Amino acid sequence: MPVEQRSGLLPYLFSSVSEDTNKSAPLVLFLHGARDRGNDLNVLLKWGLPRFVNESSPLPYFFLAPQLPEGQTWVERESDVIALLDNFIASRSIDPSRVIISGFSLGTAGAWHIAASHPSRFAGLVAVSGRVPKTLEATQLTALKEIPIQIFQGAKDEKLSIEDTQQIVDTLRALGGIVDFTVFPEGDHFIADEVYSDAKLQQWFISQTRRASVAV
């Protein structure tokens, strides 16, 4: 379903859910990587989840993808991302207990940080070709145990270490977290097209509901 473009504190792409009803639906919030920063939303549509959404038939979830200015990070704009999310939920029939946050590369670091800082907001986290920020505190990592997590990484990604990612996976699992770690044996850093077009992940997006044990 062709996505729409909007300006604001952070410009963003979005698409509506397929069903034209008043029934609430999930939302997938996507944070892009470093090379897609700037002031042209069209660059987000060239690949990964934004392209998948743009080229697909109407999907059973809302989609939201803000864009960072050059030189900035998602950690720096955390409050603006949350504000955009709040406004989006308030103005559409989105189920706030079914919000998924996902990121690619730089966006993955942002997704980890935002999910760990606001664990009551998210029903799932999808991390693609990115690392967990070393600035996360132990309490933030502990908070992530309540959020089901999907991690995807290419074995031939020269920017990331499989061992470092596995260490985070083991840490979160030891805390009681639900973490799936998928390695693409022939994949490099740019596996986003393959990851996001997978039917199982697309189904996962709409099957998650925030755990009842997490206070709002």
C-alpha cells in the first residue's frame, strides 16, 4: 500500500491499516539507518521495511517511519519519537498494546534504547543489523525481558560481531526474556529486504500483544 509522507518535528512516512473499520489494529514503528538521514523521505522507500510496505497490498497494521536530520541519532531524538508515536496513536484506531518497534543499523541502536527506556509501550522489538548501545544500564536491560525480541544479523557483516550479539541474547534469556536470534550465513550488513519480506516476521508483527505484567 503506497505510503504517505508528512512533515513535522520529525518528517515521517505512514500507511493505514488494510481494514476500513473502527476495530483497533497494531502499529509497526520503524527507525532507519545512518545513511538514510536527511530531508528526503523518498530515500527511506528504496529498501527494507518502508519499501516492503510501499509495494505491498494493504497490510493488517499501521506503519510509521520518522526520518532523522543529518548527523543526529535516535537516542538524541528519543522524546520526539515518543511524542510522534503518542500523536499517531491518539489520532488513529491503533491498539496501544500492540505496538512493535523495529530498527535497522543505527535505527536498531535507537530501537533498543527507546524500548528499554519505555518498556511499557511496546509489544515487541525487531533488531536488524545493529548493536545494543553500551550506554544501557542493567535496569534497562532487565526491563527488556518483558518484550519479545527478534534479532537478525548477517554472518558476513563486517560491522558487527556475532559473538557480541550472542552475549546480549544470552544475557536477556538469563533474565527471563524471550529472544529469537536469526543469523543469515551468507548475509552482510544489508539484509533488510530479506528480513522484512519474510512472511513469518510479518505474521509476528500482528501476533504480539504487550505482556499484562508490564504496567502502562
